[in-house]
Amino acid sequence: MRIGEAAAAVGMTTKTLRFYEDRGLLPAAQRAANGYRSYGDETITRLDFIRRSRGAGLTLAQISDILHIRDAGQAPCTHVSDLLARQLKDLDWQITELVALRSTVARFHDTAAAADPAACDSKRICSYL
Amino acid sequence: MRIGEAAAAVGMTTKTLRFYEDRGLLPAAQRAANGYRSYGDETITRLDFIRRSRGAGLTLAQISDILHIRDAGQAPCTHVSDLLARQLKDLDWQITELVALRSTVARFHDTAAAADPAACDSKRICSYL
DNA sequence: CTGCACCTTCCCCTAGACTGGAAGGTCAAG
DNA sequence: CTTGACCTTCCAGTCTAGGGGAAGGTGCAG
């Protein structure tokens, strides 16, 4: 599969795939005789994982860690476990933060839904926030 | 009130206030005879609003929109309500994704933790990822 | 007078995640 | 043989929300 095809399959651009390769999220691609990158299905799987993780707000560095753990054929188990534990803690932290933000926003929104727009105090700019 | 005082009053830096002015979130400040910016209480109100909105996860562009609606003499309430609804939907999506991702990573971690630690000390391949 | 904290503008830097464009190679179709 | 859609590398720009620091003006205390 060439880069354009792979990119289309996961809804990314060719630029993004090359960028991920450069950042180490994708291994250096195999090349066809003409120098074109050639991808297999496992790259699609990997890109899907990246897309899902990105969608969840993980940074490329964090995703890279997870992928490298998965790639590490010979990483010491304790290190792998530690990295995953840290990743979990990080995810828990992010979830906590997002849930807190959600409840803040929900409170603002509830106020907005219950309020009389005409009563909006201009001195506060918007009384919903 | 000079810029440092205003910044301290809302827990921002003078850099941030000048930046907000540059980005149109604050109107061009009045100047004292010596050229120093001079702020009134309404700027504090405005900065507080910006801070609250940032706390709700709004971008400066979104906040700027709200402020400009207010500055135009209209009540931004409907706009804000829509914005908050969209923000909520977005947050719900992010939380869902993040929780799903957490369970994926947790599964990796559980597998790793279940392995025999003694067997991990050696150069054994960590095959459980 | 000097020191010091404050203020001014100016421009560059950061990180994260791309995106655009230039300059050029490859290949199947018309 | 040329066109057009691909692909290559490399360098540069974008956006967000500021931060760093230079070079210089202001104003009060000692």
C-alpha cells in the first residue's frame, strides 16, 4: 500500500504519515524499488491506534511511549510495567481534569438554560460565565 | 491602575495583559501622561470574565467573540449558551475516548503485572504486549 | 545622583502537531 | 511525448497562549 492509500484509509494526510515516521511513531517504512513508501495492514492498525489516542487527547510523546512499549521485544518487564503504570496514572489525571471541566461547563450551561436572556447583566459581560 | 497592579489583581502577568490587548480581548488601554497604560475597574471585570472563560476551556478566539458581542451592545447569552452546549458535547466525546483508551492501556498493564517478576529479570522477551 | 522598581516597544522563542510549497522523480493513460 | 496523479526530500510557516529579554523611559527613596 502506498502512502496516499494508507493515509486515505485512516483519514489522515500523507504529510501526517511522514511526520509520524519522522517522530518515530511509525517505523521507517519499507520502500518499493522506486523509493516509494510501502505499507502493510499493521501500519493501518497502528495509525488507528494513534488516531484513537489523539482523539482522546494524548500527546504524540505519550502515544509514542505506548507504541514503543508494544514494540519493545526485549524491554525489561519492570520498566514496561512502570511505563504503563505511569501512562495509566496520566490517563486517570487527564480524565479527572476533563470530568471536572465538564462539570464546570455543565453548571454554566444549566445556568444559561434557566436564565432569562433579557436579564443578562451587561456589567458582568455574560452572567452565564 | 497601572498594568502591574491590574495583572496582580487577576493573577495574570503584564505580558498577558498586553497580549490580550494585542489580540483584541482588551480595548486599547488609556494612557497616563507618561505613556503608561491606565486601567479602570471595568478592565478587572473583563479580565475576570476572561479568566473564568479560560477556566471553562474556551479559547481566546471564542472569548473574543463573546466580548465583541457584548461590546456591540448585544447580549451574548444565546451565543454563549450554544458555545457551552458545543463545549459540553466535545468534552463528553473526549471523556468517552479517554476512558476507552484507559481500559486498553489498563489491559496492557494488567497483563504485564500478571507476569512472573522473576522471569522478567533476565533477558526474557516481554511478549505480553 | 544613584539605585531600584516599574513601565514602554520590539522582536524572537517555546511546544505541539501539523501544513504548505518548492524542486524534482515515477508511472500509466491518451 | 506529454499530461496528470502520484511520490520523494527539505525547509518554512501556522496556530495557541503566552514567555524571555533587550534597550530605553519614569518616578520615588535615600
